[in-house]
Amino acid sequence: MTRSFDENVSRETLDQFTLFASIVEKWTPKINLISKASVPNIWQRHIEDSMQLYSLAPAVDSWVDLGSGGGFPAIVVALLANQDGRNTKFTLVESDQRKCAFLRTAIRELDLKADVLNDRIENIAPLEADVVSARALADLSTLIGLARRHLRSDGIAIFPKGRNWKAEDTKARLSWKYVNEAIPSRTDSSAAILKIKEIKHV
């Protein structure tokens, strides 16, 4: 496995990332956490890609990740928060019971401060989060609606998006008003991480 990130990551946290990668690889053949093609590139495609989100959010009390699936970005971000001594509470929302079992196993083995909610995002009472994230879950307009339900009024949503992010942004603005800061991805030159706040209906 190749690792190219230059973040200030301790040896202990690197070991935690390695353990997490091994847990993902062990479970993926059973429940398809990540694509089989991306398993050999798990560090760049999933871990490094998720790490970028951490630096975009201040130290907060509550971080909610929607459609957590394979634990990206939530578990990666939680490991970095743990390294820095942050007391952020992470809540991972996932409707698939098998993926929830995986997430709870990873959280237990990595000794993280995080909860897993096994339900559909729209069925959960508003979580009043400081930060809401989601990776590879839905189109931007849908994500904004889901995030708005669970964000504090002054909270921020952070969404990694691929090469079509500008088109998704244009479409989303037909339904929503919001402030969007697009940060170029360090792992994919055609992608961006969208940092969204002040969400309102059009």
C-alpha cells in the first residue's frame, strides 16, 4: 500500500489507519464496503481522500456523517480528531444493518468516540450537528436537503464531489440558496470538496 500524504500524522495514528484499512479489506468481500478495484489503492482513494475533510472544519462538538457505509470519511476524521485531543462526538448514520455491524466493529477496535444510528437519514430526529459530511451518497441537491435537516443554523456541510461538481452545484441552486466554498481535491485534480453553509430554500 502506498502512502503519499504529508499531514502531521503520528506513528500511532498511522498504525490506527493501517488497522482500519485491514478491517475494511477483511469485510469488503462480504458486504462491498468499497469497490474491489479500489482495495489496492485504499490509502489514496479512501483514507487520504477522507483526511482532507478534517482540516476544513474547526474543532466542533458534534459531527454527523450521513450514509457512512465503509467509514469514509467519518472514521478517518475521528482518528485524526482523537490524535489531536478533540472531544468531538461523531455520529454515523447508516441504513444497512450489515454495514452498521462493520462500523461498530471498527469503532470498538479503534477505541473511538462515535455512535452508529441504524436508520434512514430522513427518519432520524434532527441531530443539530456542527458539521455534516457525506461521501459518495447522493447528488448535491439531495445532500443539501438531508444535511439541512441535521445541521445547526450556523453549521457547515462538507461534501467531497467528483468531476461533475459544477453541474451538480448549478442544479442544486434551482432548489436551494447557500454559500459554497469549493476546495480543490488533493487526490483528484478534477474533483473538489464543497464546504456549504447558510442553507435556505429558494
